[in-house]
Amino acid sequence: MIINWYPGHMYKTRKEITESLSQTDVIIELLDARIPSSSRNPLIDELVKDKKRIIIINKSDLADPAVTNKWTKFFNDQEGITAISISSTEDKNPGRIVKMCRDMCKDEVWFERRPVRAMIAGIPNVGKSTLINKIRGKKKAEVSNKPAVTKRFQRVSISKGFELIDTPGVLWPKFEDQTVGYKLAILGSIKDSILDIQDIARFAYNYMYEHYGDRIKTRFKIDNLPEESQEGITLIGKKRGFLLKGGSIDYDRACRLLIQEIRDGKLGKLSFDEVPNED
Ligand SMILES: Nc1nc2c(ncn2[C@@H]2O[C@H](COP(=O)(O)OP(=O)(O)O)[C@@H](O)[C@H]2O)c(=O)[nH]1
Ligand SMILES: [Mg+2]
């Protein structure tokens, strides 16, 4: 099943991004470290075209560090795109991002004449606003006096040689593959209602069973983890005492709990996308 999740306002955004890109030198593609591949939108390649780009793998504080390292290497070595991982909520050195963008442009003919201009783009909830605020620090957005320059093109002068587009480029998540949809749903990057909560929970359980079985065992005090997801989630509900009238387990509530605890980091640092095999 292909899910069409492409609301009208996203078309508008695409147009807006394309317009603001005409004023951008470097596009900063922000990804969620827990799902670096599922939080990517392939359209970015088309948007970037001849622009320079860097990938920032954000929310690394929530992701499995070993997996994040592999992804950072993958983007740098396999794809040839400069990539770093950060946690924008905790980051102490946003200046290095500014430096990375400037370094990429230092051979440009205009480099000495004007500031490097960058835009942060990514799917909803990936941390764009948080990172923009980090880089801005206390700097206010500069209001341009050119009438044609609307609010969305506002740039903030961060330093003498660097400007940041004040508004993030919102990309929509793309999923032709239902697996990607589930992963986005687990982490709350798409509305829960798009996919069935029980299906999402079963997907999450299966992934956890395969990759992080011990985490579920420890968290919910389960000795023998059932391989079958419905059975496992029911057991989680039982452990939490989620009973319905009549004494059966409130399965739906257990599904919600599992997803909520994953999102809240109660099951530790998790990653749901694996790095593609080489070759
Ligand atoms: N743990 C953690 N949370 C983050 C990080 N970056 C952003 N967030 C949180 O993710 C949520 C969405 O961030 P926001 O900047 O609004 O995302 P946007 O929709 O891309 O602008 C907020 O609750 C942020 O506090 C991060 O690096 N680590
Ligand atoms: Mg935002």
C-alpha cells in the first residue's frame, strides 16, 4: 500500500523553498538521528542541484550512538556529502556549523564580497527551529526594506561572513514504503491518525524484538520475550495492569504506551534505520 501523504500546503512549501533557494549558497539538510534515512526527502537532491549542502544528523542524544556513527561515515564516505551529528538542544558550539558552511564556499568568486547564505531544511519536528535559534543566539531577524522581499526571505546576519535564512525549509516526509511510514509514526513525525496505532506498535515491537530485545525485557520486566508482537504487547499491558472491565487486557492502551515510551526515551537510545550495506 502506498500512502499519499502530501497535503496541499506542502506543495506551497516546495514552491517557497525553491524561491528562497535562489538566495541560498548552502543548504543544511537536517535529519533525525533515529531515522536518518526515513527522515530524508529525496526531493532534496532536486532542490539542491548545484548548491552546496551539508547533512546534520540531529537528536543524536536520542539515537543509538554506534548506528549514528555508521550513518555519519556513510554520508561522508559513500555519498560524499559532508555530515556531522549533533544534538541541537544541547549543542554548545553552533559556530562550527557556520565555519563548515563558510569553508565550503571559500573558493567562490564572491566569497570576499558578501556573506555566505545558508538555509536549514528538513521534515517537521526534526529540530529546524531549535537549530536556527541556536545559531542565531540573540541575533534578531533583519527586516529588509526591499518590498519584494517577504518575511520568508528574511535573513539573519550571524557574523560578518554568514547569514541564515530565518525561516526553515519544511520538507514533507516521503514514504512509498510503508516501513518508512511506520518509523516516522513511531517517532511522531507524522500524525498518528494516518496509520493505525496498533499496526505502528506491532511494527515497533518487531523492530525492538530484533534489535533491542533486552531493552523491552528490562523495561517491562519480561523474562521470555514473545516473538509474536500482539502477544508481546499484550504482555506489556498485563505487566502494567492495563485491564478492561471483565478482566481482559487493554491492548490498545498497551500499544500507545509502547510508542510513548519509545518517544520519551524510556527504552534508551534507539535507532530504527540501518545503514545500507556497502556494494
Ligand atoms: N532530545 C532532543 N530533542 C530535540 C533536539 N532538537 C530538537 N528537539 C525537540 O524536537 C521538537 C521539535 O523541534 P523543532 O525545532 O520545533 O522542530 P521543527 O519542526 O523542525 O522546527 C522540540 O520539542 C525540540 O525541543 C535534539 O537534538 N534532541
Ligand atoms: Mg519549526
